[in-house]
Amino acid sequence: MLAGRQSHGLDTGAAWFFVVLWPVAAAWFAVAVIDGLYTRASRPWLRLAGTVVLGVGAGLIARIVVTHRDTPVAFVLVALGFMAVTTAGWRLVSAAVPHVLARRRG
């Protein structure tokens, strides 16, 4: 996002971050609630994948409709990659830590 802010015409202050972020974040949380990502234990990885794809997709549509900004392919790829890494990454680390600790003890 930092690299693309000048192309968005949002050079000053931190407000540019929220202009770019809010549609994607709002759609992400709406889809996560509907999908039960944080409340249902069944099929967590499937729910996560669905929330990433549908949340980012809905967010990008909201970005186009509400802010009247174009959504280049690079933005789509960065948004999908960022959401996938940040939401799946900590889950992978938290699942791996107990196994690593058990190996060190045993």
C-alpha cells in the first residue's frame, strides 16, 4: 500500500490509509461474521479461504462503488496476498508452536 499511495493521489497524512483500507476491512468483517469464521469450529481452513476470497472480492467491489476508484490487478493480488498471509500466517504459527515445544522437551 505504501508504494501505491502516490498513484492514488493520497500523499498527505495517514488519511490515505483509511481511504484505501476501509472498504476492504468492512467487507472482510461482514463476510467473516456471515461465514462464522471466528465463531464456528468446523472446517476452519475452508471458512478462512472463503472469507479471504469473498471478503476481498466484496471489499474491492465496495471500493469501486463507494470511493469511485479503479482497482488494478496489482491491487487485487496484493489485497488477496496480504489477507491470506496475515490471517493464515498466525494460525499456522500458533498450530506449529506446540509441536516445536513438544519436540524440544522430548
